[in-house]
Amino acid sequence: MTLHEVSERYQVPQRVRAAGETARQGAHTAYRMALDHPRASTAAGIILAAALAGGVLWFMFGDSRRPVERRRKGQRVRAVSERRSRRGRVAATA
């Protein structure tokens, strides 16, 4: 075992500990901010819940093998009433 391998082995727990401490501080800061600003935290909670629900629905019902069909650029979809009125005009002129 080389010196480099030994130093790498002993740095991993230190890095994990540092990451845990940073995450704890971030969670504590977010908690204090939510207590200080209840309206903003409620709005953020609603947005987060909507995003999570959308993600779950996409995960459950999204089909990667059959992507959403999109119109080609330049194609125009006409409304049903517009098609009917054109047919009526063509029939009336004929």
C-alpha cells in the first residue's frame, strides 16, 4: 500500500463528516428562515409539493418509448368551425 492510498483512505471519513456538517448547517438555516418568514415558506412549500406531484405523475405515466407528438414547424391546425365554414363556402359557390 502506497502513501497516497493510505492518505486517500483516511481522508474519506473526514470528507463525509464535513459534508454532513455542511448539510446540517444548511438544514438549520432553512428551518430558521422558515420560522422567520412563514408566508414565504408556505408558498415555497406549495410550489415544492406541486413540483413533486408533477414529477411523480411524469414518472408514472411518462412513456419514453412513445414521445409526445409535436407538430412540424409551419403546419397549421384549423379549428373545426373554420373547416365547416370553408366547406359551406365551396358548396355555395359550386
